[in-house]
Amino acid sequence: ALVTVLERALREFKFELPSTSCKKLVLTETLLDNPAKVLGEILSSPECVKGDIQVWLDEVEQRTKVRLDLADEVRERILQDCVDNKRSARSVLEMRFKSTGVVSGLQEIFEATDGSVEFFPISTAMYEQPEEEIAKWKKSLPA
């Protein structure tokens, strides 16, 4: 019976935590009573978010050869979005930059410039209006 209780309480953790920078999970009564709430709090904690931002940036660079530099204000906005919505940094970053075409757009710029442009500073404008900003960047490419 104990194993069943723990399996039920920890089910979502086994899917979410391994892809984060979080290294410790403490079993508490609150976790057992409301695992979804505790998971949201862990994923949106400042320590976890800051580490997860860097993990995501490293993965993007490894996968695409594109280096992103997030302005401090952007990092704060990501943290705030994570806290406000109880979402992981990965889900916020994927929604803002991958599903909107920013990462693939930057990769197009990288390839169109034969790799001479590989470093991309990400501003608040890019965070707030990713589709519009990446379209502006791509327009400046030579035809």
C-alpha cells in the first residue's frame, strides 16, 4: 500500500524532474497531499528556473550551433512567467522561442551567413513578440 501511495504521488515527478536542473526532492505531507501543487512550486522556483534556463540554452547551442544570450530583463521575465503560471523554464522557453519559430529562424540566419553569425542577443522585444522580431531579423538577410 505504501508503494502505491508513493507511486501515485510521484508519478508526474518522474516525467518532469529528470529534464530539469533540480537535484533534490524532499517527501513531505504536502507533497503527498497535493503533488501537482508541489511540482509546480519546484519547477517555478528561482533556483530551478535559473539552472533550467542555462540547460535549455546549452541544448539549443548543441543542437543548432546557435548561441543565444538572454538579457537580464528577459531572464527575469522568464522567471516571473514560471512563477505566475507554475510552469517550468523549459515549457516557457519552448513556447516563446521554439514553437514560435525563433530557434529555427536563428538557425536559418546562421546557415544563410555560413556560420559567421552565430551569437544572438535576445531582447525583451524578442521575448514579448517573438514572431514579429524574428521576421524582422530574417528580412535583413541577403536574398
